[in-house]
Amino acid sequence: MTAPASQIGLVGQSVKRVEDPILLTGRAKHIDDLHFPDMLHTAILRSPYPHATIVSIDASAALALPGVVAVLTGEELVNHAGPSRDYGAEWYALAVGKVRYVGEPVVAVAATSRYVAEDALDLIDVEYDPLPAVANARQAIEADAPRLYPTLDTNIVYKKTFSYGDPGRALEGADLVVTGKFRIPRLSANPMETAGVISQFDPATGGATSWSNVQAPAVALGTLVATLGIPMDRARAMVQPHGGSFGSKIALGKFIVITTVLSKLCGGRPVKYIEDRIEHLMASGSHAWEREYDVGFGFDRAGHCLGWRMVVLSDVGATGGPTQTLKALTCLVGPYRVRDVEYDITTAVSNKGGDGPYRGYGPPTHFLVIERMMDKAAAALGLDPAEIRRRNFIQPEQFPYMQPNGVEYDSGNYPEVLRVALERAGYEELRKEQERLRSEGRLAGIGVAFGVEPGGFRGQTGPYREWPAGGSLAPEAATIHLQENGDLVVDVYFAMEGQGHFTFATQVVAAYFGVPMERVRVVSAEPRLTTPSTGPMGSRQSVTLTFALRGACDLLREKLLALGAHMLDLPAEDLGIRDGRVVPASAEGKSLSLGDLAAVMHGKPADMPVGLDLDPSVTCSWTAPPPEDREGSPYLTYANGCHVVLLEVDRETGQVAILKYVIADDCGTRLNPRVVEGITQGGLAQGIGFALLEEYVYSEDGQPLSVSFMDYLLPTIYEVPLAEKAAVVTPSPATPYGQKGAGEGAIHVTPAAVFCAVNDALAPLGVELTQAPASPRRIWEAIQASPSSG
Amino acid sequence: MTTEARPQATERTISVVVNGERRSATVLDRKTLADFLREDLELTGTHVGCEHGVCGACTLLLNGRAVRSCLLLAVQADGQEIQTIEGLAKGDELHSIQQAFWEEHGLQCGYCTGGIIMSTLAMLEDNPHPSDEEIYEVLGGHLCRCTGYEDIFKSVKRAIELRGQGR
Ligand code: FES
Ligand code: FES
């Protein structure tokens, strides 16, 4: 499994990114930068009601507007497309019969420009009959709550208790039981580029092509085939570079469906739809993590955690299932040696925008709760927060570590990561500084939080068997073409997205063949159903793409050696590849450059060897073996990190100022350390948004109130600390370079660290904050409620 | 290029100098400057992130001043000089600010980057030696969802250095 030293070269070096020149010069073609001849533009009329019956739609005036080519309603759409289904709920890309959230697409217009298409929306008359709305999960689960779906006789789409060991006995036997209730708001990824699609139906063949910024191309192909009925051999999904995704663009199903059907109605003209920011904030279908937690944790007197019970009620809006809540099962006990654990999930639908993936896919809230409970126990037992964690860590010699639910962690050294974080933070000094500030009457708090990061997603195995599509694996593919001049072109089957995938792919391939990076070019190729590949998700590409790349390298190497053997008249076993040449193991005698071999593979000279496979292109579609036992982990690697933060809460305004922030993390070997650091800092920023700012607020009757960047606050440079970062490297035994997935690490821990620190700051006042985000208003209200603020 | 089919919509002919080149076009009165550049002039390096003036992705220079092109109409730019991200590099040679962002990993997806570079350019033209606070003030007007700003800040510092070396 481990890569030989000769192939490591550039891997692990902070080379400059190969993606950057085209991005820096404004020449990258994002989806909205494409203009096709005859292209039409879509605008979507959306529901103003959270829940209503559609009585009638009159679009005749819109259709009569010059420039409007087609108007599509749900009633027409069902003649061309099937529904989406999730856990018993069923819906279409355009509302059919009723609407279930404000912002739900109702009518789509295709016109010669977006301006005209939007004019047309004003001319559409929709009559609604409002229905009582379900504002949240609490209401949704009441026996007499209005129902969202006729296909379900309840609003509960998923309910299950996962229990391991004997949590009841563990809590009964505990010296200390701490309890807590938490409320997590809905938030979302909000990449700077919104979703966008261009689709073109081909009336001649019945095929269809969509260009989009979809994150997982296989999902786009699946939509064309399964939802639109496009024959497999004629479904094409092209991907453009993304302006970020973080999960939000994994599936763009409804937009692909709407534009493809419109294209069909318009005789095959290409049809573009670009979501605008207000639409994105209101109804992207990627809102995430609105949950209530009710938990109890048991400890012995020495601070050892004996077990816990977590009850989670999650609100997934009108469309969504429990998957982001289920992910906690893959990192159930966090970094702690706890064996008796219960995790009880109820997932309900409500009349709000739908739920979708956001970086981390759920565990950030899980760790916020665990870490806060650790702090509460530490306070009750008179232990330092760092010490209680130390006492509970899984120990380095226990890896691979089997969690109580059969999900295995590959590797780690948690005490060392904690030690490094505390050392870098100057923890003792920090506590003194806190004392000093407190003695001046200031509210200073310290947070020390830890989290693990499932990475290298291999498919819907283990706990993900609970998914409707559970049981499938997630292959990743790469193709290498040896050009006639001996340079290498590497096809990957997903879009350029920001995480530096193309750069590390270049590093891996260049190092394997011992050529300079300039001789390797990575491009985003057309994803094909016949080349199974998944794309980035679940912090997988540094692991899964690397396996695919090395698999393709191996295939090419084999061909090169066979051909080299023929040309040098030596046995292939005696040959190797070094510095871009096929060389005899003895390093003596004649050798051949990649160019020499390429020329033969490309048909020159004429005396080609007969019987050898000379195709200069090789493809490896790599699939991780499924975990051995049924429960096993859907993730191949587990990175981990510790954050230490010192912050101050302003007594008068409730505002938080971060004074120091330190991150130590261990994602094994870093393929490109600078890229990893950048991604860590970016995840930290999103975690800060979660902890302090971001929240989709709805009115009591289900109207979204956070529909602009003036209401939904993304962190700016003023809110995000420039964190000091330290690396601990515990190589993963599961990967060629010892690397681990690293894309989601920081967002797993930042919310917990900041939330713990805010509560530490408020502790002297005897008040506790249990709701995120820790906004000035919430903090101020907590301060006002303090017995000491009277 | 998008055809405008609405007969009652009013339009007029404007003339602007974009990246040193004079361009004339007939545009709808209501068309934003960002849409005009992206659709009519096919200069798609100016990105649109929010269309309500908050994110800064659409920033370009109008007569040397950083402005948000989603908040301006094309007709407001009539007779004026525009600089966009496409005008910075000379062929394959990056502008020193671009070079600095490359060296310091100042971008991930790169969607916000053009706007930030244009703001940086406006700042440095005005004030070649900004303090950290002044840099924060400029970057504080931009949203980036990928980088957490650290490497952007370092890139700007590096750009100042490169500029000081006459690059
Ligand atoms: S697009 Fe202009 S400020 Fe966001
Ligand atoms: S680099 Fe992606 S938004 Fe800034």
C-alpha cells in the first residue's frame, strides 16, 4: 500500500497551485461564463407561502410577452420527469398541486434574456389556498400537525435509537451525571458562486447534455437518466470550475430537470439557469443542521466518561432525510474511550427550505455537544478542561480503534495533538491572562475542543446502509494519456473546485514517473457513466483520487516496462522507471525516455512490436474495498484536531472578540502542506460563522427572514482570527503516503471551541448559552438573565 | 450575446474604454454594468456573487476607483474608463498582485479573487504602503467563503513587497 520512496518526490511539498493562473487572470470559465448560440435564460417563479394548495396558474400573459419562448408548470413537468424521493417523501422539481416552503419553484420561464424572463414572472397569476404551516420539528411531530406529504402518514421521516453497550447502567452507576439541552440553527455553505446549469435536449436522438457546476457529476448523470428518462448512452453531464461548493452543489437535480424540460419544449435550444443569491439563501435546498439536542453524560469522580445518551430532533425543512444526522455514527464517540452510548434520532419535515449537505455533513454539531458536556463535567468535578479530555482519550496504542458500534478509526495520537495545541497556545499563560482580565471585571473565556474527521469517503457502507440507496460504494477514476512528446495528460472526472485537487494530482503523477510538474497537465474530463467516478465529497479526494491516480500510473508503468523490455531486449522485471525514463535496474546500459516510448505507442516508427498493448491511455476506476464487517466505517481515514481559543465577551454589547486562536491537527502526511493549511483556515472561518453569526431565521408563520447577505451574515476578515497552526503527523496505515482526508477538519472543531469559550467567559455570571450562534443579542440576553447582573 | 426582445425597453448607445480599448455598444438602460461586461463584452472575469453590493466579487475600477459593478448600470459608465481583472496580466506574465496571490496561496476556488485583486490595486495605486489596519479595511469589504482570509492578507502584504521591488 505504501508508496516507494522513489515515488514521493514532490508529494508533501508546498508547491504553488497549478489551478491558479487561469483563476487569477479571470479566464476560468464558470458556468455563467458560457454563452451558447440561441441560448435561452430561465427565471423561476417561487412560492410566497410556506404551505398552500395551488388552485390555478394562468401564464398566458407571460407567454405572450415578446422574448418568452416557453413557460413550464409542475403539471406539464410531470409529463417529462419523475419525482425525487427521500424516505417516503416525494416531490417534483416544480410544485405539483401544492407548495411546501417559501421559495419552492412553481413556474419556470425560458426567454431570450434573464431580464425578459424575470419580467414574465410578473405576468403570471397563481392562485393559492393557504394551508396551516408546520414551523418546526417540534410542531411537526405533534399528533394533529398538518401533514406535508400524502405519501406519508406522519411528518417524521426517520426515527431510530442506536444503542451500544449499556448506556442506562452506565448513567445509573455514574458519580456525576451532567445534562444539557442545545439548539443548533439552520445554516448553509453559501459558496460565493451560486448554482448554475445549462441544459440542452436533443430532439433527434432523445439525448440530453447538461453543463453545470455540480459537485458530484455522477449525481447529475443520475438525474438525467433516472428522473428524466434520458437513455444512458445519450446522457451527458459536463462540469465547469466551481466558485466553491462545500456540499451545496452536490446535487443540482431540480435545476437540471427544469432546464432540460424547458429545452425540450423549446425544440432543443440550450437553456440556462443561474440561481441568484436571494434564491440561494431562501431555498437552495442546502440548509443544514437545524437540531435540538437533549443529552445526559455520566462520569466517575476522576472524570472518566462512563457513557451518554443523546436525543436529537432534527428539522430538515420540506425536503431531506436523516443522513447528516446519521454521520455522527461514523465518529460517534469522538476522541473518547466511551463504550456505553445511545444515539436517538428523530427527523421531521417542516414547511421550510429543504436540507442538504454542508461541509462536515453533520458532526460539527455532534462535537459541539460532546465538548460542551466535557466542559460541564470538568467544571462540576473541579478539573481543567484540558485534563478531563486527556483522561478520556483513546490512547495511541489502541489504534486501529473499534468504536462500540463497529466503526473503526485507522490511526491517531490524540494526547500528542492536545499537548502540541496547549504548548503552542501557551496554555498556562493563557489561563493567567484570563485571570488577569477577569480580575478587571472583563468576561474572558477559553475553549479547548477536540474533534475527529472522517475522511476518504468510500461509499454508503456501515451506518450509511440506513440510506435509501445504502450499500453502494463510491469509486473514483483517473485516466492518464501519454502524449506523443512524452508528456502526461491526466483526466479527472470532476470540476476544479478550490481544494487544490489538480495540484496534488500533478504532484502524485509527476513524482511517480520522476518528471517535473510542467510535464503533467491535469484536466477535468467529461464524466461518463461507463467510467464510474464520484467526485469530491466526504474529505475523500486526497485519499480516493490518489488511489485512482496511482492505479492508473501502475497500469501505464506496466505497459511502458513491457514495451521497454521489447525495445531494450531485457526482461521487464529488470527494468524500472526513474526520472522520466525506463531504465535497467542496474542503472547501466541503454535507457529510454517517456518520449521514446510514446513515439512507438503513437505509431512511429512503423516497426511496432506486435502483440503488445500500445494504447497510450490508461484508466483506473478505483473502489475501496467494502469494510469487512457489515457495520464498518464508510471512511478510510480519521484525521483529528484540537483548537484552543481565548476570547472576550463585551458585557455591554454581547459582542465576542477573539484574542488568540491555535489549531493543532493531525491529518497524517500532508500532500501539500500549504494547501492543507489554507483549507484548515477556510474551515475555521466557516466554523466561526456557525458559532457567532450564521442563522436562517424564519417568522412564526414560516416566512424566511434571512434572504440577503445583510441578514445572513458571513464572516469577514474582521471576525475570522488568523489562527496559528501546528501539524502533528501520524501517518494513516490505509493510504499510500500516510495521508488522511483533511477538507472538513476545522469546521468539526471550531464551533465547539468557540461555544465552549463563550460559556467559559459567561461562567462567572452563572449563566449558560445553549443556542448557537452566540450572537451579540443572545449573549446580551443571557447576561441580562444573570442573577449577578440585577 | 443576449438579444433583448422587449420592444418597450429603452436603450442607448454607450462608449467606454475597457482595459485600454474603446468599446461601444447599445445597451438597455436597466442593464447592470456587471451584466454588460459579462454578456455584451464577454469579459467574464468580473464575477457576480450577490447582486446586492455585499460580497465584492464584482469589484472593478471605474476611473481608477474600486466600485461594485452589480450596483451600477452600464449607462452610468458611459464615457468613462474601466479596468477589469482581464486587463492586469500582460500575456502570460502575471501582474505583481496576481503573482503575489499565487505565491501566497491567496485563493482557493478563485471566485472572489478578481474583485479582491481589483480592490487591492486601487488601494496600492493610492497608497503604496498601507498599514495592516488599512489592508483590513479594504479586505473587510469582501467576502471569501474558501480561504478564511489569512492567505489573502498575506498575499496583499506580498504584493506590497513586490511592488516595492518595482514589479
Ligand atoms: S456581486 Fe456585486 S457586491 Fe456581490
Ligand atoms: S477563494 Fe473561493 S470565495 Fe474566495
